[in-house]
Amino acid sequence: MMPFNFSFRLLLRKFIPQVSQEEIDRHESLYAFRNTLSQELDVVPESDIVVVDVQCYKISEDSLKKLKRAKCSDEVIEKLETMKKWDFAEKENFLKFIESVIGKEQLNKYQPEILRCAENKTQHRQDAETNREYQERINKKIKIVNDTANEIFKDFKKEFDAVQQLWIARREFALEQGNLLQIPTSLDGLKRFVGKGTNYVKIVVTTFPILRKNQVKYLLETLPFGKKLIRFPKKPNHRVPGEKSRK
């Protein structure tokens, strides 16, 4: 997945206002890192036995305690907990992944503390990985990155899919006759233009209830009295105060 188009980002912020601009940036950073890992799958590791000194960085439980004493924000520490089981060779890879987890702004703010508190040791790699081991290791990292990115829109998957459908239909309609929306000069061009326009209207109608409902929900949640207006379904055997029990 490539970084979001600017107009697509605007639609996301409009129809899914619960997801902040920083979270969208973080989503893009994670997918950019995933694309980098995907490219590494094409690299075949050396098959010969070698001895290499590798500088490794790791966020451990002790690192998190040190960061807490260094007065890092609780939000940053909570996000860094997801990295405890991973070692990163080279400082650049370590910082790049941290940026995808906590965001560029937080990394710039806490980078000295993170590097100072992270475990830093030299490892001697004696046996080169086989191609299969290498592929498995990279694929595990890709899965973690995917899961972390998908977590951002986990509660809004239906709305995200609706925004994506709307943006694609709008773009196809706008580009059917070129960037200037020129009048079709042939019967086939007119048919395609009408077809794209009809499809766009159809998508607008089908996605309208989903997207508007989420906008209204966000508005009610942000109002002081909004939560009282939102009705949630009753749980089984749940009795509203003042309501007589039914046997």
C-alpha cells in the first residue's frame, strides 16, 4: 500500500474524525516501513559461514523502567512495550521502526532518552541464515507491522472501506475525460462518461448512511450531553433502573 493521496486523507479526516492526523501519519509510516521490509525479501542472504559483529538495539523491560524514570510520556512507553521481543541490528533500523510506532514528533522529542535507555550490545553472528530462515524472519516483522497499522482503523473498518470506495469512484469519474473534465467527443466516450458518473452517484448513495452516521456519532460523543442521546442496545438480563423485572 502506497502513502495516502492528499484528497483521500481529507475524506478520512472528514468522515472518520475519530482518527487524528498524527495517527494517519503513523499509519503511512508503518506501511512505508512494510514496503521496505518487502523489498528485503528479494535479497538472498549469504550461504557461507561468517563471523560478523552486529550492533543490536532492543527495548527491554528495564529500558521501559528507565524511560519512565526519565519522565517519558505514558503514551510513548505504552507504545514501546510492543517492541520488547524484537532486536534491531543497526541504530538506523531501530529508530526507523520506533518512528513508525510512536510518530516522528515523539521520536524527535524523546530520541536521546530512548537511545540512552535501550539495551545496546554487540552480537557475534557466526552462522549465516538460510534463505528460508531469512524469509520467515522478515515475514514475521511484516506481520507485526501490518497488525500495528490495521489496529489504527480497527474500529472503523466499515467507514474506511466506504471512504475508499467513494474516493475511487470520484477519481475514476473525474479522470474519465482527462483532468479538465472535457465534454465527450464520441458516442463511446459519452457512454463511458455516463457510466462512470452513474457509478459515482450509486457509491455516494450507498456510502452516505455509513459515513454520515459516523459523523453524527462523533458529534454526539463530543457534546457534553451527547452520550446521553446515544442509545446502546441492552445486554441480556440487563434491567434499567426503575424498570420492573419480568419473570
